[in-house]
Amino acid sequence: MRITALKTFVVGGRANSAIIVKIETDEGLYGIGDASLAGRNQGVLGVLDHFAPLLVGRDPSRIEDVWQELFRNTFWRGGPILLSAISGIDIALWDLKGKRAGMPVYDLLGGRTRDRLRTYCHVGGAADQELCDNALAQIDRGYTAVRIVPALFNAQPWDSRKSVRASIHRVETLRRAVGDDVDIMIDIHHRFTPMENVAFGQAVKDFGLFFIEDPVPPDNLQTYDLLRAKIDVPLATGEAMVTKWSFKYLIERELIDYLRVDPIHVGGITETKKIAIMGEVHDIDLALHNPGTPVCAAACIHVAFSAPNFGIQETTPQSQSMREVFPVQPEVRDGHFEPSDRPGLGLEFDEAAALHWHGSALGELPHLRNADGSVADW
């Protein structure tokens, strides 16, 4: 079997379009991947265009060799644009390998370690009561864990100190509403300063948070030494990090409790599985990042099913476009993902629907400013 083509489809989503990768072969089998990078998709498409002729004629079963060549032979290593492109190719090759073998990807990764995966969903609301009502509605649907963002998250201008105070009150209010048996996690989204995170973490430690996610950007990982020493709440991070080397500092020093690895940015299923093993050595569990397409969800699910150190799995609702492009995709039942015995990733891909839902690769994430006009982290 040889690769004959790499095709890309820009599919319109809820906020940003997704880049779906299709790798075709001379035996008629194909694999599907996801190379989306919200706000920077145009750059990823350029890398994929460059990689396409390098893949034609290659043996698609040599996934590790393809990964190493695309990462190391570019000389310019790393970065989310390069790694998102590699991720899309890698995931498609694993899907193809599973289809060729007639086996689910998790079987190729060592087989299932559990019967189902516990999930959590996102809940929001402009006011605390609206947030609580939305959380209770999701609990009625079977979820036992919910994720929120800081209060005043979309406020313009952004005021992190005000958000810290309001977020403490929000967590306390939500805990009272949902009771003690529902897990709560908060995604800080890199919005607070190190000491603001300390103040927040100390204030909410008695409300039993499952974890505090992405308290600071991954630019200076030594900050986690401070947070670990000062905050008695589990910490999670990783969605904005690429390759196993970026996780090395946090894992070896056991500075986090949950790995928020994103398979479509970090380097695909190949790299996600390696990071999972690194985490297992240090008793750090997986909470893989899954904000996007059914392809991303499926990649997360197959790695999570194969990992002994699984913690919890993020899930998000799919847009109408993604439901038409992927008529068969992972579904949450009673707050859990269940395994599929379909080969590969277990998806069905409708190419005609992907062309129908063609979107723009020029989408931009929101730009946030502080009250004095300076740039704030989105």
C-alpha cells in the first residue's frame, strides 16, 4: 500500500473552521485526521501543502518514521503550526492503519484498559444563577462533572482582579447548587497572574475543585513551582503545549495532576500516547483536550481507552456541519463515552458534506484588552 494523495477540507464550525485531513492510498482505503489550529489555520494549510508531495508514494504503515521525518528533517522544529499539521497527518495514518487491520485504534495501542470513559461538559452563564441552572440541566442529562471559566470572562475591558473576586463567589455558589457529588473544574485560560492564581486557589480550596486548568501560559513553566507550593488544589495544563519535550519539566517535577494534551496540536496520537506514558511514571492522569471536531474527540477517546492513567475526558457539543460531515461519530451516553468496535477511529466521513460546508481558514480568535488599552491574554 502506498499513499497517493493528501487532501484538506476547511469545514465551517461554530466559531472557527476546522481543517480535516484525508490521506488516500492506492488500495482505496483512506484515513481521516484533524489539523485545526483556531485562529491560525491558514498557516497550517501552508505546511500541509508543503508536506503533501513528501508523503505521496510512502508506505502509510510507517507512522513513527513519517512523524520523525516531518518533525526532524524540517530543521525548524516545533511550534503549534508545524505540529498541528503533523498531528493531522499522524491521526489520519492511525485511522488508516486501523481500517487496514480491521481493528479499532485503541486495540493497536495495547487494547482497552476500561469499559467506558467518564466525561465532563462545559457550562456557562452571564450570571451565577444562570450558570447554576445550566449546570443542573447537564447533571440531569447524566454528567457528574462540569467545567466553567472565570467570571466576567467576556468583559471588555478585561479586569483580572475583579474576575478573581467574582470567580471565588461563583465557585462557592455553584458548589452549593450542585452538591458535593458533582465535580467542578475551572479553566483559568491563562487569564490570572501567578499571585492572582495563588489567591484564587487558596480561597476555593474548601470547595473541592477537581482541578484548576491552565492558570498561566506555558511560556515560563517554573511558575508551576510557585503554584504547586502555594495552592492545595489539583492543577491541569497542556492544551497550548506541543511535543513531549514541552511536558518534560512539569512531569518530571510532578507539578501538575492532569495532562490536558491536545492530540491535534501536540503531534497526533503518536505523541499523545508517549506523553501519557511519561505521565503514568509520575502518577499524572489524562484529561485530554477536546474542544473541536469528532476527529479530535475520537483521537482522545482511543488514547484514553488504552491508557491506564486515564482521569476524565472533556466533551463539547458538535455543530450541524460536523454532524453532517461525520454522520457516525462518538456520542456521550449517561455522561460517558463507550468504546466502538468499528475499525480505525470509528468515524464515517461524508466528503460531499465537507465540500458543502466549506469555511474560511482566516478566522481569528477574539482579541482582549485591559482597561488601559494594553493587550490581555485570550
